[in-house]
Amino acid sequence: MRSAALLLAAAAVLVYGADRVYDEVRNLPGLTFEAKFKHYAGYLDASLGNHLHYWFFEAQSNSASAPLILWLNGGPGCSSLGGSLMENGPFRPTQDGEHLQENPFSWNKIANVLYIDSPQGVGYSYRDNTQDPDGPGNNTKTTSDLVLALQDFTIAHPQMKFKDFYIAGESYAGVYVPQLANALLKTDDVNLNLKGFAVGNGLMNLWDTINSGVGLLYYRGMISKHEFDSLDYCVTAANLTANELIYADFSYFIDVHDSGLVVPKQFNDDTLDTCAQHIYDKYFYKVWQSTNHVYNTYQDCYVDETGKKSMSAQAYENYEGPFVDQGANQYPGWTDPFGGYPCFAESATETYMNRPEVRQALHAFDTGKKWINCRDTLPYIQNEHDMAEVFGQIIASGKKLRVLIFSGDVDMADSFMANQWFAERLAEQNNISVTAERGQWLYARQASNAPGGSGMIKRFATKTFSMDLLTVKGAGHQVPLDRPGPALQMISNFIFNTQNYSNIASISPELTPLLPEFQPEPAAPLSRKEADRIFDLPGVTFDVNFNQYAGYLNGIKGNY
């Protein structure tokens, strides 16, 4: 990590990597409770000139023996530190962005958790301006920089060396996570013991995502039976075969440029051209432009300002830009008439992270750019739309690895259906046997609470590779935000390989007491007379212009 002088000179000289002593966060602005764990923030050096900002939380108990999880948000362009504050980290900002409250379902209750903003240009991560621009980002660069950053991390935090290590992420991290896992399996340069990885609502196959969206529009009542059935004409015209219309390859009519731009495919046939435009406008469009939110079909915010543009509307308009960027934008709305946390999570996070004293506390260099949760303008080449080959290499390596593919079941952007199709096809192509047929898993907040259905689980395995395919009931694109308790129970059972996702996580959801300065002022003690005063007597039909009192008078001992 760098000293203050080096920070000021960062534009002119090459700076140093992470430093455990310097990077410790000792005074985090606005924290309302005492954090009884250490956390660190700063920069990890990647390829020449690239510096990736990180925030690392030691486990709240038994850090020395707890495993290490790396969490990555997607985009490309979305901040993993945003994922910490909005989803599964120990702190959550208040609505005004001035203070941090406790998340009782933080993942650092069971593990050491590392968040890295990647690629450079995301969050506080940056590139030295003394270096030539390195052009648009791509998956190869991102993976390489993450490998180098992990090397720097284990040097700065040697107590994490040789830890059981898991990678987790969501959305476009469905690309980042398996590619990073595959790279780590091929190198001995990172002193971590990779045990597995988890992908939530991941974009592991773009064509599955496009195709499933059309069917979900119908099955969720957003288009009519007539509209859905009319697509059979286009399927027939293109000579596409499908046992049922739901399984038709509608992506045949869609093109995706390397920039991620999604457009109707051009044909030398008027019928197919019309079908391509029709499927793009009336179906692909509706996934993103419906009044039902693309990232959570059944959730809206009742307190949105009049005239405020919905995130899904912005997402569709931004289709002039990259496709995948939109799938990682955070949704601002929630079905909560009281304006619950997910209604303001993103704006509060951005307010907090743009405070100069917060930037200083997190040892972040001031690049002159505003901290944005998802940077849609990040140039990035998105030309790998199917992770089957990467998964195939991981499986063929013969190294023992466990994988969790989890999906909030009301997300339309990267749906449970797309993830299920991908996993089932992967199992068939790689001869991975079903070890447990699809069944329900249960969640309970504590052992004293009655468990309730929280989703479905199906398991696959070979001798060296296992894959759990799991849904989380009622969750959208960001499972830890929508269902924090079930998400913590899920990741705990995966990490500790309990073989039972219904096993209740052995953590307390009780909140740490507030610091004295944040405690509510105690009510002023009432005199006995004031305590007995009657202020509102039911049934009185006139304005009372005198005081009245009622209560008990002490008589002999025991009588009132």
C-alpha cells in the first residue's frame, strides 16, 4: 500500500502494493456499532499500472481457522464493494448515506470475505496515467489481473495463505468466477487452496438467458397465450426444431456484437427479418421494459418519486450500449410502502462511498471520478457467451472441486430457468450423474423458529466434481439483498459441505448494541401524577377543559 505522499504522487510514479499494517481500517466514518473484527482496505497490484481496490473483512469469530471467500460483482462495471454494502457485507448504509448499520446476515459471520473491484476503472480501482491506455477490457485481462491481485493479497495478508478458498459472485461474474477458478487450477503462483466456487443468477450462457426470457414472459402472465403461440410461425419459418415452444431457440433471431450490443439479426429473407424485429421488439424488449421489474418480477417501490425513471426503462434505453452492463444495474425499487432498505440501497451506497472521509478511511486514491456502483461506460469486449467449455476444462482437470449454481427465482435478467438449462446440459455433456433429485430445502432464522420452504435443490457429482443447482424462493437478481437469511444459510452449508442446505446456520442474528452516541435518548421519567393523567378518554363528545387522573392508590400491603 502507499503512503500519503505516494498517493499524491500516484500520477507520476509506480506505487506499491497492499500492506497489512497500513491498510487496516481503524476509523470508518458513521459506524454506529463496535465492529469486533478487523477489516482492511487498499490496493492490490495487478498487471503493470493497474491497481485493484479491495476491502477485506476477517471472520467475526475464529478467523484463523475460517475459510476465505472472494466475492465479485458483475457488469462488467459493477463494484464488488457495492456488493458488500448492499448485499452480504457486515455494514449497510442508512438512507442518507451518513451512517453504517449492522447487517446481521453478513457472510463474514462464517468466513473471511474479500471484495475486489475489477476490472480497473470499477469503483476506486484505477490505472496509472503514466502508463499507456490498455484499451477495452476483456475476460482474459480481468482474469489475469485478479490472479495477480490475489498473489499480492496473500503477500500482504500472509495469515490467509493456504486457506480453503472459495470464489463467489453474481450476474456477469457467471463469466468471471469460472474463468478465475480455471486459471487458478492451472497455476501454483497463488498460495490458496481452491475448494470450489458459487455463481448466483450468472450469465453463463447468453443464449439460454435470451430464450428463457421469452417463456418467462408468458408463464408469469406478462404476455397472452395468443402472443406466445404466435411465435410458432417464426420458429417454423426458420426451420427450428423444438418439442415445445418454450424450448425454441429464439436467440437465432438475435445478434450480439463484441461490445455487448444486442440487435435483431439481419437475414436475406423478408419473413425472417420481420420475425427477428418482432421477437426483439415485442419479447426481448418486454423483458426489460415491462412494468414488472426485470431484476425482481414481483417487487416494486411504492415511494418512488413522481416522474422518476424506472431502472428497467433506463436499461432498455441503454441497449444502444452493451447488453451485459444492463443485467448488473442495481434495481432501486421494492414492494415496501415504508421505503425499506432495497428502495434506497444503491443511492445510499453511492452517497456514502463518495464522501471524502470515507475514501480516505478506505485508503482510496482520488482519481477525480465519482464512485459509481455500476459504471455502464466501461469499455469491455464481451465475446464469450457460453461458459460450457470453461466448466468442461475444470471438470477435465480431475481436481477435486465443488460448485454451487444458485438463482433467485423471480429474476428475469439471468433467470433460474437459464441457469437450470445450462447446468442440466453441462451435466449431460460431461457425464455428471444426478446424486439427488430435485427437492425442497428449508430455511429457519434460528433453531427455535419453524422452518419454511426456501427454494429447490438438485445435486450432481462425479468422483472429483460436484455441482449443486439451487433456487432461492422470492429472491431476484441479488439473492443476498432480497433473502439475506436464506443466502447466509445457503453459503454456510455449501462452504462447510454439510450435504444439507436445510441445516440451520450456527450464527446469531442478534444485532450488536449501538454505540452510546447512537442510542435513543431515554424518555424523561414521569411523576406519578403525570403517569396517571388521562389524555384521551374514549367516547367523550365535548372538549374537556380540565385535567383528570385515574390510577391506583396504595392501601394496606397488597391492596391497591
